[in-house]
Amino acid sequence: MTEPTAEIPRPLEGVTVVDLTIALAGPYATLLLSGLGARVIKVENPDGGDRVRNNAPYFGREGLSMRRQHDDDMSLGMLERTRGKESVTLNLKDPAAAEVFADLVRHADIVVENYSRGTADRLGVGYAAAQAANPRIVYCSISGFGAVGVPGAGKAMDAIIQALSGTMMTSGGDGDPPVRVGIPVGDLSAPLFAVIGILGALRQAEATGIGQHVDVSMLGSLTALVAGEQSHLLEPLGRSGRTGRFMPRLAPFGVFRTKDGWVAICAPETKFAEGVLAALGRPELCHDERFASRDGRVEHADELHELIEEWTRTRTTEDVVATLEARGVPCAPVRRPAEAVGDELLLSRGDTMPLRHPTYGTAEGLIGSGLPVHLSRSRTGYRSSVPALGEDNERVYHDLLGYSGGRIDELARRGVIG
């Protein structure tokens, strides 16, 4: 594979994004665009900016803390999601902001927002306003329920999306209460689909000169993933869609307790299942009609999983993994998040990376997401710079839009930009 070089620009170099997003789903989408090389101009309310700026935990001169202790302490959410972006202030509720927004759009290729459905239009920064200013604009809306929405639906928080999508009833076992996935999968799945849609629409805009509206629903995104696994079709077949630690339809497949932890074993193919049975010291079971075929193993999944766990419980995780790997069986220890994100391979690839405070640098274990997309010729990845609120007003309003110093001062005096 050819090594990327500094001479070859990142894939989206030259593309400008007006970022109206807040919280997580929208900012993560624009973070991905930033990692691909786009210039991302984050538009924030002069009165405090993105609310994530005030979300614990924080990092500053005294390290990590659950409370802000100094004015220059920064939320980990901002250290994570604003890397490589520029921050400008603009009070979108001020009528004069519409003209400034239009000027931004004229100099942009993409707009991304994740307000509640209809909010952007009420503020005068919706798709219609953006298209009027720039017919080539690709405008992406990430919302809880999509442009059409759901009558009577309230605010879309991640737990609400997990609940409505069926996700909470796919984890855990029969009779267990609903299980919330620990990472915000509703907030994080929608931006992935959003970026796919943006890149598709951007290609068409470059070819035709006409942009379009990209409409992505958090509920639709996560439910599409739930539907793809088809656990909802198991109940009519007499199987539970909630399988707990195991996946009986692929037996032997699941998470097994060891003497000192847990191990994941994935052996759906016959050659892998035979490796597991050999590791157990029971090679004769390879010819047992219960376990000799895939259908047989699925039918007798509970028995098979019990046999395996009887063996794993008596051995350390390291021993189980070594024994199974020696027989070619796919397996891995179950790691804690801190172990996983600090994996030297992932850090070396840039799939995870240290987060850096603009003044106080980084600290041991202060690791965030990288961009796990690697191209053979061009670079990808995040710049570590994190902007203070409104830090780039001069660069954007004067250098990009051409506003005079007097006009910038007047907009600031009137509270339009600060």
C-alpha cells in the first residue's frame, strides 16, 4: 500500500462547511468532514456557545475533573468534537443574522444542522434560505425523526432513540429489563449515514451545479441497523430475539466467563466449532449428531454453550485465548474501554488519538476517537487545534466574507456576533 504524502491534499481540502450543529450527532458528522480535510466553520451562540462547552468532565491545569475549577478548563466533549474546526459567534435569533448566514453559505459547499425539526426554518437558516443564497449548497439536517417527523414526538435524546428503535430489546436475555447500550449509538449512527449522504450529494452538486437537502433521521438510522440483524424475525420461528451473552443461531458464538474475566468466542463454521471441541478435549463430539452440523449446533446451542463455559471457567482468559488461537478459533479477551482505546496498534494508526487542551496539552489516558479511514495516497485525520468561542470571527468575517473592521465592530456592538 502506497504511503500517503503531505504533498497530496486530504480528500475534502477546498470544501467549506457551515456547521450549525450542537451536542453530539451533528458535531460528530462535521468532525468526520473535518478529518477528511474540509474547512469547518462552527457557528455558535455568542451567549455561551454550544452547550457541550459546559458538560462534564473537564480537563485543565489540574487535570481531569467532574466540575469546572478554572475558566480555561475545557469540556472533553469540546476537546473531542471541535478538533480542527473554526469557531465564529452568530446570534441566529437576531434578524440581522440572516444576512450574515447567507454570506457564509455563498462561500460554502455544505451546511449541517441538527436542530429539532422546523427550528432551522423558523430561525431563517433552513434549506430554503441556504438554497436561495447558493443553489449549489448541500444542506444536511440530522433530526430525531426526519423532515416529516412524528406527530406529537418530543425531543430526541439518545436513550429515546434506543427505546423507539428496538435496540434496548435486542441486548440482554429473556425476562431482563430493557438494556441501554453504553455508548450513544443513536447519536453516533446518524452522523455516519449523514456523511455518506453529504458526500453523495456533493458529488452530484459538483457534476450538475445543483445542491440538495440531505435528510437523516436518528430513529431511521438506528432502526435500519436493528432491522439489518433481523432479530425481530426470530420470534415467529420460536426463538427469542434477546439472546444475552450468546447468539444461538451461530453457535458456538458468545461471551464466556473465565477464571479471571471473560472471553468472546465466535465459531459458527464447522472447522472453528471442531477447534473448540478439540480444545475442550472432546474431539469425539465433532461426530455427535447434536454438534456435527451447523443446524445441529444451532438446535442444541444451549448444551454446547454450557459445555464450553464449563471449560472456560476453569482457565484464565490468557490460557483460553492461547489454546483456541492455536487451533485457529476466532476469539479475544473482553477488554475494558480504557484498555481498548489505549491499544498501541490503534494509536499508531490514528484510529484513536490523544486529546489536547490548547494550553495544557494532554495527559495519560486522555484519548479520544481518531478517524479510522485510511487512504493509500492522501492523508486523513484530525488536527488537534480546539477553538475558543468566537476565536475565528476575524478570520471568517474579515478574511473570508470581506467584512470591514467597522462592520464587524458594529455587528458585535449590536449583539449579532457577540
